[in-house]
Amino acid sequence: MENALQSTFQSGVRARGQGAGGTGGAGGAELRKTGELLEDHGLAFPSTAKTVSYDDGQVAVTDGPYAESKESLAGFWIIDVSGEERAVELAGRVAFWARQVELREVHDRAPEFESNPE
């Protein structure tokens, strides 16, 4: 994994009644211009979610989000910044309108799992 000062952070925007977590406006344009914004996507409403689970050798699909919550993930940004301090600075700009932002480091690859969990 990269040095913490060169890490990429993912900002999951947890919105309370706001729209998708896109980067529209001057802020998004600025981050695109500096090369810090790699991706941003809004997500569909939680009511459209499907939860897929695996139990006792069977895959089950249910409608709706995984957990009941007043908050949901509205979208995400993937930013490439010089370090955690810059990631927190940018998250603070989003938190101004979203009220809360979750930062997570993005790893170079997905975690490895056994192909059959039984």
C-alpha cells in the first residue's frame, strides 16, 4: 500500500435530504483542473437498492437497503490528494452542505476472499 502521505482517499457523502453527491459547480471544476478529482458518482435512492446475502449455501436477494437508517450514501468522490490533511480540507467543503462526510482510503486492489465461503 502507498505511503499515507500519497494515499488516495474516497469520500462517501452521507446526505440528509440532499441530492446525489456529485461535484457540480465551481468546486468540482477546480478539483478536476488540479487533477485531484478522479471520479464522482451519485447513487440511486435507497428504495431502489437490492441486498444480496449468502446464507447456508444459498444466495438471497431482498428489496431495499441493507439497514434501516435515517442516513444513506448519496454518492461518492474518489480524490487523489497529497495526504490526509488535504482530504479532510476537501471533505469539510462537502460537509458544509451534506452535514457529514466519511473518508476512507482506497486500496490498490480488492481484498482477497475464498471463492466459496462454506
